[in-house]
Amino acid sequence: MSERSEIIKKLKAITGKAGFLRILADIAREDTFSKVKDFELEYSPDMTLYSELGYLAGLMISQSYEPEKYIEEIDNESFEKQEEEIRKLLNDLHLTYVSFPTNAEDLVSSDSIIESTFYAESGAYDLQFLDHINKLYRHDIDWINSKIGFNIKLAIYIFKAILCRLEAAYNYVLGEKDVAKELDLSNRNSSFNLFCISPTEIHVYSKMMGAKIEPEDIINFLDEFSYYGQGQYENFSGIETQNIITEYPIIKIDDSRYFISSTILLSKAIYSRPYYIGIKDNEYSDIFSKNIGNALEETAEEYLRKSFGKENTYRSVKVESKKGEAISDADVLCICDDAVVIAQCKNKRLTVPSKKGDISSAKKDFLKAIQDPYEQGCKIATAISSKLELRFILDNGKHINLNKIITKVFILCITSDYYPGSKFQEILFSEQNNSFTLTQMSIFDLELTMKYLVDPYDFLYYLYRRSLMRHKIISENEINILGHYLEADLVFPEKFDINLIDNDFEWNFRKDVVNKYLTGEESNYFIDNRRLPRDYIELVQKIELIKCDFSKVDISFFLRKISSDTAREIMKYLNSQKAKNSIFDFSMTLKEDKRYAGGLTFVTGTDFNRITKAVIVLGDKHSRACPDGDWLSIGIISGKIVGIFFFKSES
């Protein structure tokens, strides 16, 4: 495409000019740090992606490596003009890969594969990559340290020291967090100093953190991940071509100055280096692949246990028929009342041909990474849903006893990498069972999901809402979908058949991280901004803990479906003066998508005997009068659940 080649030609010309690294630093600053607005710090990240920062640096070094030239100061007027031109060209370049097809078949193109791979944010943040090094490579650390040229544990400490240095430098220019003194941009060149580190500085911050790191360890680390004149990949030009900056994201200026435009690019490079060393070692690759496969399953089990509990989370489960016929294996299996989650894990990376837009390669990668594990999970899900007598056998030979008939089965496909573009490729290449939705997420996504959805019923409802909306939502990554669930339960305007979920969640999450750095306090943004009021959610969670013969999953789903206005009304009644009488009851009918969906009865007060009796009598009365929807009757005394009646409609 001539238009695209012209845009790249213009970008290349600007990146080759004197002072370009100072412009790149200013672009990175706007996306990395908070700004001051009305004497308050706010984080409003720029639209420039870290992949674009790496691409610009790649264009620069594809022409020549002249660090002193690229850090020359520029006059402000020229600086602003060039920066504005870069942003415009980046936007124009992106649009050359975006297509507007008239039918589904036209979606499948090289450009669409490239665009969805390069421009899809990972959803992972810098420290998350490094935290997962010790998880993914847990069985290979000694071997990796002997082969990689530096110590993994030390590399993580050094990276954290770099983060501390960047934070400290920014706080310094803010006047030690005095928000009235924003970074002085009267000279736009000053942004470069924020991102330019020295080995001596990093050693100081390492010692402040208590890490036993020697100066030579830092030099070895910087040499391992710095670009200092190595040859750019042949034919590097477009965003789809291999870029050496993704492997060496630190630009070495001289022995005392190293430039870092993106900590995410650096953390990804550190995270990926052991993988490619291990997988290319002919003698060790088979052992390495098996080890990281096991490590991925162990990590998935670890995160899922946080929600479902140790006694309800199992790894490496063989599923057989009563006669001993093998059905399939579940990498991780979780049980909650009458619901089961099957998690299938796959350590598959996107190959270079796929990143270059080769449709056949992209499809093969997707099938191996996501479709095949999904179909494996579907075999188990189908057998469970068919009410077949099954045996669930652990590695130690013990059997899992399912005490209840399972009525809900969900399938997760977990990858060790964030697998860029997988959400779009799901639209192109996946073949889904009508009964079981494909929910794919990286191990990073799973970690964040379990952080926010510790309540297993909340997690199950998330999977349930995703399954209902599977043909109606488009998003670049899973955590954007999670974010919409946290704020709106994946409820969308009825008039839209397709809903695009943007990157608000990712931005809010990154804002949380930045604010934690600045204030030292954990943010509660998504706790405070749930669709349902916090006190109502707490009431639902109390109901989920009671012992009863009903499906608590059904009850939880029913209560989570109601509108936020109805939830507030319920809490208003429960907290009213009437709730302090010996007995007080109120009922309401509910609608879902303008259709009658059932109703709720609450009985509260102080008289235990009258309340427990009224719960059953009123629940039975209303459910008989309204048999076409679920009806739930709950008894409460001083916030404690003392009785429950649930009628589940067959309709």
C-alpha cells in the first residue's frame, strides 16, 4: 500500500533526526506519569502504545546508531511540531491496517491479523510479567541461570530498582509530591532526564531496597538488554516486521547513561528471554516444555484456589466413564455447589509468521493455543451435562466425589502469554459449542480476575454473563471485559447487536498502580464502582454462605441480575425503622429485558419463630401465584440469614 509506505517513510525521516530520543521521551512521559489538574494528581494515559514506542525506536536504529546525535536538544517550537507530526503519522499508519468489511469473510486478511496483534494491549503491567518469571520457570530457574548470562532473581531486583529510580525522579520534579509544582515543561527536552538512568543510580536504589547486588551485576543486566549497535533485523520496516528493540529495549547512550522508553517493553523482554533460550536448546527443549506446561497448570490452580478454595480445586484430573473409558483430562477443575469450571492450560506462543499476517499460520497457532484445549474441555463438559456416571481421578489415584448433580459447566482456556490479537482471532477462527462458551484468558488475566472476583459465585456469574453476551461484545483483551463486568455486569443497551468494550478498565487499573506508587495506599476503585451497592453485595455474599438444599449458584445469579435501583430500594427497606419491628415483610416482582422474571420476598424483624415460618409461607404463596419466574424468599434478623425459600421456574 503506497499510502502506508509513504507514512513509514515520513516516520523514518523524523526518527532519524537529531534529538529524536528527547521527543520519544516526552511521548513516553505523557503515557507513564500522572499529570496535575486543579492541584490534584490525575492519571490520564496518552493513546500511544508501548508497542508503538518500540516501533519508533526500531525505525531510529534501522538507519544508524548515533546516540549523541539523538539526544541533542531541540528548540521548543520544532520539538512540539515534530511530536505532533509523529502522533498524526502513527494514527494514520494505524488506520491503514483497519478495514471496514461488509461481511464476515472480509474480516480475514493479513492486515486484520497484523492490526489486531500489534495494537491489542496485553492487559498485563510491567511487574506482573516479572512476578510470573518465578512461576512459569519455577522448575527451570537453575538451568536458566546457567545459560542466560545473568541471575533471574537479580534481574527482577534490578528492574524494581529501575522503577524506583523513575518514580523518585518524577516525584523530585513534582517537588516531592507537591502537586502544585508540575514537571516544568518550559523546556520540553527535560523529559529525557526522567528516562535516562545510570548504573550507579540503580546500584544505589538496589541497596535501598535491601538487595545484595554488586555493580557488575547491574552492568551485566544492562549489557544483556541494551541496544548498543547490534544489527536491526533485515527488511525491518512495517509494524509486522521483527524489531530488535523488543529484545533489547534499553538504548545505551554511553557507559553512564541508558535510555528506557517503556518499562513494559523491558519487563516483557526479561520475561520472554528464558523461554526462547529454553525452547531453542536441542538437548533441553523437551524437558523445558514439559516443565513450563506443569508450571502453568500449577499457577492456574494457585489462582483459582483463591476463589474456590483448596478443597474444591483440583489439578490434573482424568475423567472417565463408569466403565473406565477415557473421556479427557482437565488441567484444573473447580467445583462450587452445582457448578463446575474446567480450565485447560496451553503454553503456546504466537509465531513470527502469524505476527507478519500469514493467515494460515495465525489459524494454526490459534487452533493449537486455544481451540484444541477448548474442544478438550467441551468433551468433559458434554459428559457432565449429559448426566453420565463419571469418575474423576487425581494423579494419586484418589477420586473426586461430586455430591450434587452438576447443572452448570464453564470452560476456561488459559495461555502462559497474553497472546496478542487472540480476541479478534476468536471471531475469525473459533468453532464454538452452543452450550459451552469459549472463555480465553492469559495467566495474567486470570491473576487479575481472581484479585477482583475472590467470591466464587461472583466469578461464576462473570462467566455466566460472558456466555450470554458472547456474540454481542468485542474487546482487545479479557481485562477490559472484566472491567465492564465490575462496573456494569456486562449489561448493554438493547438496541445494539454488537458492543465494543474499550480500554477504560486497563487505564483505571494502571491509574490504580500509579496512585499506589504515589500515595502508598491500595486503591479501591473497582470496589467503590461496582454496579450493585456494596451493602447489597455483602448481603448476597452472606446468603451464599448459608447451608440449604437449593442451588446457591441459582440464588446468587438471581440476586445479581437485579437492577442497581432495585438493590438500593431493598437495602432502604431492610435498614428502615419498620425492620426493627417483631416482623416486617415486603415483596417485589422483577423484570429482565422487559420480561417478568420472578420476584423477591424479604421478612425481617426480631421474632425468630414468626420470621422463619413467614419465609416459607410467603415464598410458597408468591411462587404459586407467579409460576412463570423464579421466586426467592429470605428471612433476616440483624443482618443474619435465618431462613430461605427458593422456587426455580422451569421456563
